[in-house]
Amino acid sequence: MPKDFKSFQIQIGPQMEKLLIETVIDYFKSAEDARNKRDYGMDNNNTAFTFDTKLKYLKDMYYGKRQPKTIPWKHCSNRSMKIAMAIVEMLHSRVFPMVWNENLVRWSPGDKTDKEKVERINKLMSWWINVKAKLYGFFDKWCKSAIGFGYVVSESRWDVKLRDTGEYTETPIVDEFGIQIYNKDGTQAIKKDKKFKIEENTKTEIIPIENVYFQEGQTDIQEEPVIIKCKWLFSQLEDMEKEKKAVNISTPLFDDSAYLEKHLQESLNETLSGYGSNNIEIIRKVKLRSTPVEILKCYMQIDIDDDGIAEDIRILIDPARRIYLGAVMVKDISKRVKRPIDVTKFNNLLEEPDCLYGYGLLEAVMPLAEEIDAIFNQITDANTLSVLRPGFYDPAGNLQPQNITLAPNKMIPVSNPQQNVYFPDFQIATERLLVALRAVLEFIERLTAASSYVMGKESEIVGGSGTATRTQAIVGAAEQRFAVPAERLRAGAARILTVILDLIQKNIPAGLENRILGEDGEPVFQSNELTMEGLSAEIDAYLLEDISLGSVSLKRELANFIYSTLIQNPLVAGDPLKLYVETAKLLEAYGEEPEEHLGPKPPGADIHSPEDENTMILQGDFGNVRAKLTENHIEHIMKHNELLTSPVFITLNPLQQQQVAGKVQSHNQEHQMMMQQMLSISQRINNGKTGSTGSNQGNAQPQGLGNIQGPFAAVEATKEQGTSGYSPSV
């Protein structure tokens, strides 16, 4: 095993270790008491739920597991319709596309000077999200957990794995004087060392909510203590110790005889009967490596170095044996000094909106799901009763019912069946139960917005009588219901992505740019471009809303609209790069590879300041000095004219002066033409408004931009008026 693992273990004495152990245990007990004090409602037997029993009940309801019952009779119907699973799965399929779309991840710089780094990080994280870490699967599970339980807790870490390559490095052995040592046979003494391949990645995992403990009234996961209960195999702990991620594993944890006596002695005795007592130490080690150990991981603030300032640390302890297993500073694992954990809620609790607990769909539909199951089982039992009716017989007759089994066309001899045997006719109004079933389903739709229309089928309640307008209104209202929870989840996903970027910035492996290749197989980044310095910036992630909601047809329709709109815009039509990008997006919406149809992407044309352009003109770099439609044309013209009277221009020879003056004149003409073009656009917009009845009508269509409708027309009108959507108070 290589010895070059970097250790961030805090160096403390035995007294501080004991203090940390007792502090974590105290935090855990107080958090456990706070959890147990909460009100979780009552079960069907009017027994108060605890956190654990409530959680188990919700999980069983989701999977359709029911408790055995003998009412109204033994072996009565006791099936689950799994309505809770259906609702969670349906809403997850609807909400997840509103939350996660890796192509809509954006990065916001904390400083205007970080623009270049944002572009670099955007390319890096696009590769990391899709190729390296493959985060789609994580966010799929993460979103479903949040919807079902109301909140989801996640933790991210920098994950380093060592792979044995099967190869060796050979190093000559020398003595203390540097002289080569030889074997007895005269050959050189060689030291062989295994070659290991280091694999580095980010790892983000969902922590089961039953393993996370918060303090009473806790509202901040970054500032207040958070306890996470973990269960690791002893072999995993041993590896952590070798990698300097933990301490005190080999000793004293391994040498704890009481622990072995409690957990291993019976198994040891059985095993040793076949191997003998001489192998007890070997068998002991084998058994111990596969033994699970319960660990408490705690994020907390404490003055660890006695400087009067509390440090944020992450500590590991074994609570059963009160053994300190290591601690690290959060600043040593995070570039931003932020805990790599997150809590995201689907819905807030009404009475505690700021607490870390949420309210999920499983809890919301629990009583209605129980009612659905009860009604369905009653219908089944009613049908059973109508087919296998109970009967009465005369005990004084010759009938022996214990010897009779019913079967089709079977004849049973009875002396007087009309008098000695009687099967009453039960008239059970199952149609009333069906009406009740529909009523409960309607309540579920109102509660969760999980209507049949949202599921993509006709409503069972109204049948085919619903109009298209009505159906569209119902679907639209449902999406509006999902909008706020989806926004909460998008914000949570953005925080997790920011944590992942933070871990990359802290641990960026050398030479990463050589592993990131574009579609053409060429490196995306230049050599030494991805360094801590090159990525060092406080940049936050955010996710744009996918208005197509994952629908392929809607995505294509939207792509067509955007393309047809933008190609009429001079800002796009006059720029080959922008036109290429918009065309590529259209092709991608139809599953086509842009380069197969369009060829390679044209190089981007950066917008230069007029001072930079003057410098390029003086250097004779005329080809890169081109006017852009989005530039400040008046400023550029003034700065370029100043060049012709500057001291630098006077020092040029006559030929150079003639060339520079000619370029300035032609370049200024470009700006003047674009100013005329923008003026023409403005006049067309104004002409398009002449037929309106009021000066403030925003629905007037620009006549000069072709047959453009919808948002673009409104945006252009807003631009012309010089407004931003904000209406000042009068």
C-alpha cells in the first residue's frame, strides 16, 4: 500500500479526545430525545407512532406490505392497491424533468473578474456531471426520496481508490554510502514495489433519514451539530486507517476483548472446532474483518486548538466503546469551508417552516391510501360472501357438514334440504363501495394534483366528458402545484453541485485536462489550465427550468420556435457562431449530431474594447478588427478617431499612417452602417405600434421583423421603450 496518502487528521491529546467523545455522545442523545419528543400521529390501533415506527409504516405502505388480519374472518382479503407507490412514481416522473436537466446547469460568478474561470468551470463541470461522476442516477433517486419522505439528506466527498495494476517498479538497493548491493549469486539486489493506479472522483450519497439526527429546533445544517449514524465493516475501517482517514482502528478497537467476547465468541468457538486452538489469532482476525461496527459521524463546532475561536470539524467515534476514531477540520476538506452535506425539502411543515424536517407525499396520502385498501378489500370480501354464502342446518338431521366439501355439480344427499339446510341470500350493495372508492380517488387528486390527466390518460371520474380546454386547465393547474416544490428541489440540486465543485477545487488532480477530450478526441483544455489557481473562484451553480418537462415533442416544438425566431434577429443572423449554435440546438432536439450536418464549430469572435482594437490596428492586425452589432458604436468611433491624433500615430512613417487611417475610416464606416441598421429596426418597431390604441400596449407586433409573434415581439417592444419590466411607483 502506498504511503503517500495525505492526512488531515487533527493532532490532539488524550484529554481532548475524551472531551470530543463525550460531546458527540451528548449531542447524539439530545438529538435522539428531540426526535422522540415529536408528534408523529397514531396508527390504526390508536398507538402513538415513533419516528422509527412511522417511517417503517410509510415504507411498508409504499411497497404494499400489510399487517395480517382476521377480521371479518380468517383468510379475508388483505391486499394493498399500492396507491401510495403509484402516486409517488407518477409525481416523480412529472417533477424530476422539472428539476434535473444537466444541459440547463449554469454557473454564476461571485466577481466580475471570474468570467474566464466561469467559462472554464462550465466546460469542466459539464464533463464531470455527465461523464466522470454520472450524476443523473443520483439525482433520480434523490428526487424520489424527497418527494416520498418530504426531505432528503446527502453528503459528498472526494473519493480516492487505489487499483493494483499488477505491475512492479524495480529499484536497485544501495547501502548507506550509496554503493550498489549484490546478491550472493552476483546479481544486483533489486527492490520490487507494486504499482498502483489512483482513481479520484467525487462521491455523493443519500443518507437514510433514520440515520441523521438533528438537534431540537435546528434550522441550519451548516452551523449546528449534525449526527450521522454509520455502520461499516471492520475491514473498511482498517482501509480507512491505512489511508489516514481514521485512527485507533488496529488498536484499541481491534484489541477490545469485550467486543470480541460479545460479538464473535460463539462464531469463534464453532470455527475453531475444525481448526484447533493454535489458529485462534488467525480466525479471530478473519471474523473481525467481516464484523459491522456502528460509528457516529458528527459535524460540529468546537474550540479544538484553544485559541478562543470555535473550529468546524468532522469527528468519528465508536460510541459503544467510547473510542476516538479521528477528526478533520472542515477547512481541510472544503475550499469554501462549508460542510459537504445538504438537506433539501419537498414541502415545509406548516407549524415549523424553518426546521430541517419536511412533509412528503407518503405521509400526505397515508389515510387515503388506507381507505382505498379498506374499501377494495371490503368489495372483495363482499363478492366472496355472495359466492360462498354461509348457511344453517338442523343439528337433529342426518347432515354431517364436517364431511362435506363444495364443488361444481357435486350432489350432497340430505333427507329434507328445504327444512334441514338454509343458505340466506345476502344482498350487498357493492355499488355504494364503488362510489366511495371514486370519492376517495377524487380526494387524492385534490390533495396531490395526481389526476388521471397528469398521468396521461382519460379521467376515470368524469370519463370522456371532459373538454380539451378543461383537460388543459387541469394539467396546467397541476403543473402550477408542482412548480414551487420543483423550485425547492432545483435549489437543492444547485447546492449539491456547488459542493461538488468545491471538492474539485480543493482536490483537483494534476493532469486532469489531459483526460477531458472533446467530441473530436482532442483535449478541451490546454496544458496546466485546470489547476487550483485556474479554478479558484466562489462560483455557485443554478439550474434553469426546463419548460419542456422532458417531453421530446414539446422540446422539438420549442426548438423550432426559438430557431425560427432568432434567425430573423440581426444579432444572430449576422453572427456565424450564434447561427451555428442555434442550428446545432435544433438538430440536437431531433437527436442528430450537429457536426455531421454543419461541420466543425466556427471560432468565436471576442468583443474587443476600442483601445484593444487601436492597438491591433497599430500592429497591422487589421483582420481581427471587425465591428460587432452589440458594441457601443459611438464610443468606438470616438476612440478610433482619437487614434489619428495620438502621439503614437505621429511617430509612424507616411505609409503606415496611410494604412492606419484607411483602416480606421473603413472600420468606422462599419460602425455607422450598424448604427443605421439598429435605427431601422427601431423604426420598424415604432411603425408596428402605430395602429395600437394606447402608448403602453405591449402586444403590438413589430411589422418590420417578419411574421414574429409571442415572447420575442414583447421583448423587442420592451427594449425599444427602454424598460426592464419594473414599473416605478408614481
